[in-house]
Amino acid sequence: MKSGTRAIFLLIFLGCTSLVGYALYLQLIENLLPCPLCVVQRVTYWLVGLMALLAFFHYPGATGRRIYSGMMAIFAFTGAMVALRQAWLVRYPEAFECGISPEEKFLNALPIARWWPAMFEANGDCADATWKFASLTLPDWSAVFFLIFGGLGVYIFFARRN
């Protein structure tokens, strides 16, 4: 694996770690509760970051690089779909059902929600759009970062060794 590819894996891991850290800051300091879709996005950031970290330390050949980057791209594009769904709900809240959703019950019943509730417990409203930067909401920015990470995964997947 080229050292440039290895650096990309490290940057993706650091990016995922930073984004999850910022999400925790918003939750614990700014009191912005995560909704079920936010928790799913956190899990996918963890999966993308874990694949990138494993690839960085494993230092695989061409086949291993394709496996890691392919998994990373699948997780990232899955996260982008969830983020885009949440962005749609923010723009059209009338399409959203109020109350405790089945997704929230399911996610809160998972062992990871009991193991680390501050990270994985869903208590917020998916249609809440109180945080904005450059006129984009949190799910908009999340979709952008997922698409960047997925695009980098696809780039690494198809990159030649030389």
C-alpha cells in the first residue's frame, strides 16, 4: 500500500473521530439530544473510522486495501442515506410521526445503548433543526462528510499501486 493511501486512511479515521467527538460536545455541552437517525449515523461513523484505522495499522496489499476501502465506502454511503433521510425530515417535518418511534425503542434496547448511553441512546427529535452552519443543518453536514469519506473509499478501491 502506498504511503499516500495510508495517510488517507489515517485522515478518514481522524475525521470520523472528530465528528463523533463534536456530536458528543453538542449533546453533553449544548444539550442537543441525538435522535434515532443521529445514533445510526454515529454507528456508521464508528464503522467507517474503524475500517480506516484497521487499514492504517494493517498496511495491507492490494486485495486487503480493496476490502477495507470497499467496506468503508459501503458504510459511508449507508450513513449518507440515513443523513439525507434526516435532512428530508428536517425540511418536511409534517411527514414525521411524533412520539416514540419503533426505531428509538429498538436502538435503546441494544446492548451498546446500555453500555454507553451517552453515545448510543436515542432521545431526540429527528425533525429538530436548531443547529445550523452556513445555512446547512447537522444532517446536511453529516451527509456531506459521509459522501466525502465514501468518495475517498471508492478512490482508494480503484487506485493503482503505482
